[in-house]
Amino acid sequence: MCLGVPMQVISVDDLMARCVADGQLRDVRLALVGGEVRPGGHLLVHADTAIRQLDADEAELISNALRAVLAASSGASFDHLIADLVDREPPLPDHLLALVNAGGTAA
């Protein structure tokens, strides 16, 4: 399984950025990322390569989701990390919603 991890940019030097996440420093390649990367910005990083730029809110949501997975695997509480998902019914994709509304079943 491949995971991208949100990291915050500390400094940029040509096609490399020094980034941090949860106290871990990494040198990250920027060749795949479009636009100007600036210190203070956020990147989605996989295998020390930036996949794309993130805004601060999206970086936090992804970080919290990853922390929730770790918490769940150790038996710790994690609802506070995914508060936007707790106590709500996930929406059906449009193609399944159309099927249900037409009297079919989505299952």
C-alpha cells in the first residue's frame, strides 16, 4: 500500500525542499509538482517525492486521518481526529443514488 504524507515546507532550493511532519525532517524532490513551492506551504509526499501541493486545511484533514488509523490500530480513541465523519451517513455516489431513486438497490 502506498501512502502520501502531508509535510510542511521549511525551505526550497531549486527542485528540492526541506520539509517537516511530526518532527521528522525530509529532503523532498519537487520535479512532479507544478507551481511555485514556498516555505510554509504544504505538500503531499510519497517516497521523498512531492506529489502535489495542499492547502493547510487539506493537509490537516489528511494528517488527522493518518493519525486516526494509527490510533485505531492501537485501540486508542480516534473520533476526535475524524469529527467531520462521525455521526453522519456517507453520501452515495451519483450513479448509485440514481439507482436507488429509480427503485433499485445499491447493495
